[in-house]
Amino acid sequence: MQSISEIRIEEVKDYENNEFYYYIYCVKDTGEIITVGKSKTKPQCYKQVAIYH
């Protein structure tokens, strides 16, 4: 089973092309990158813990 080792949000300020956005992606333990997408608005980060009995 492969695992996601990181979730990243990068703020991109491309002054040459006048583009400003947030790039969201995940990194697997194998090094593979999974692109989630781009956003013009700053994403909010939340952590939720689920406990099952």
C-alpha cells in the first residue's frame, strides 16, 4: 500500500505573466506527485480526526 507523505500548498506569484494563484498537490512515499489543482483564493487548512470503535 502506498501512502501520501506530504500535502503541499504553494503560493505562486508569476509577475512575468501577471498570474497569482495557489498550487495544491500531494506527494506519495514513492515520490509521485498528485496534482489537486489551482486556486485563486487562499485555501484553508483543516485537520479532522475520526475515531471508530
